Amino acid sequence: MSKIKSLFESGKFKSAFIPYFTLGDPNYPDSIEFGKTILDNGADILELGIPFSDPVADGPVIQRAVARSLKNAFSFEEIFRVTKAIHDHKPETPLVYLTYFNPIYHCGIAKFLDRAKESGIVGLVIPDLPFDTEESETLFRELKVRDMDLIHLVTPASEKKRIQALTKTSSGFIYYVTSFGVTGERREFSVDLKERIKFLKDTIKLPICAGFGISTPEQSNQISQYADGIIIGSAIQRIIEENGSDRTKAVSALADYISKIRASIS
């Protein structure tokens, strides 16, 4: 049983809190401290972004974070080193990477997965990976033999046939995109969000975690009533953006925000 599946079946929470931030923003040493802070203040699963030059699914806040990160010397060795440092701080908390397929391909699928697992990663979210391709099936197979999860995204535009087909190569949980467009904080969500999440639960038989746009304790509380998890990225990245020049200030702001979101989720 994968670490993520075990977590959701543990009964430790009604709805998981899954924060996200981009590694290397503003630098890699600070990323370690940010990761530790997020883990200490309520993350059930932590999603770590690997910076990539063409983050097509991300809105302006995360795009700026990626740009800041890429001003540092990038290497997979550094990514894996920082990831392991975060993992070792609280090894019981699952870590997943959000990455585009290009970095995995250029690193080499088997090599990337082996190093990721050694660093503490238990699953991947890949926004630009089509679910019904040879690459998707190969990646799913390689992940499965390592007891790692492939976490697919489903959008409001996903058709029923496509959603049903996702069951072949999905594990861990489903990342449900709450609204059209790229990542970013929003004030309102679609009126049928609850019904769509219920449909996904009935169809895919995996936990459904909602992301894209959630930023406040009130939104988290509302959506956690029917989603298995709440994913927040842009609001966290904004805190880093606004306070990143002062590590102590950034850590304090992150701790306060993360603890408030965790407390709001029933």
C-alpha cells in the first residue's frame, strides 16, 4: 500500500491539507526552512514544485516564483538534496513533486524516480502529462513498481468517458481543478463544485482533493465539507514572495497561515 493511500485510510482527518510551494524560491537553503515550517504547522501532504521554464498550468504568482527560483543554479542534485532535508525533518508526512514531464524525460524516467524516492517523494503530479499515452502508461508502471503514486488532474471540462478512463493510471488521489484557467487565488467557485466532486468520488473511487484558487480559511472550511483534501499553492507562494527577503519574517508568516488553514479544515 502506498504511503498516500495509507494516510487517507488512517482516519486521522476528515479532509487533508496539501500545501504547495516552489523549491528554490528565493533560494534552496530557505526552501528547506519553509518546508520544515509548513510540515510543523499542519501539512498532511506537502507538494513541492520543481522549477521549469514553461509552467503552462501556473498563474502569475507561481510563474514569478519559478522565475525567481531559476535565477539560482539549477540541478537535480540540489533538488533531491533539498527534498531529502525536508523529508528527514518529518519523514511520516508524504511528499509529492509537482513537475512537468520535460524535466523527468531529460533526467531519464527510471533515474528520476529512483532519486526522487530516495529523497522521500511518494507521488507525482504532472500537469502536462496526457493520461492516455504510452508515456503515461510507462510512467504509471514504473511508479507502481516503486510503490509511488501518479496523481492525475481533472478539470471542470473533463468528459465522463475521460474521467472513467483515468482509473487505469491513477493512484493516491485525484487533483480536482476547481475552475477553468491557471492557478491563482479566487473569490468564488462554480456552483456545482460539490456535485462534481461527489461524481468523481463515485466514478474513480479515489480521494478527491480540490485545488486552484483556494486561499482563505473560510474557503477551505467550506470545500473541506465535501472534498477529501484542500490544495493551496498561490496564497503560500505569495507569502514567500512578500516576505522572502527576510527568512525569519517569512517563516513566521507561513507558520501563522498554515496553522489557520489547518484549523479551518474539519
